[in-house]
Amino acid sequence: MMSDALITALADNGPWALMVFYLLYRDLQKDQATRSVLDKNTQILVEMTTMIRERLPRER
């Protein structure tokens, strides 16, 4: 079904449709890379916060 739509779009619009799908694919890759970096930064910040909390004196 999806491949039929892709083939029809390519047959009707040629390279323009191919370029749109390529740009959408590249945007998806960029979004995945950004999410990966943000997830790693979040992990680092959580670890740093935990270390700081462990070293702070506790109130009694």
C-alpha cells in the first residue's frame, strides 16, 4: 500500500517527489540525532545532580 503510493508519486511527479521523501528522511535522521544528544545530556545532568546531593550536608 505505502509502496504503491510512493511509486505513484514518483511516476506522477518524478524527481520532486523523490527529493521531498529524501528531505523528510534527512529531517528524521537529524531529529533522531538531536534526541540522542539530549538524552545523553539528561543522563549526565541526573548523575551530576545525584553526586552533588550526596555530597551536601544533610539537615537534622
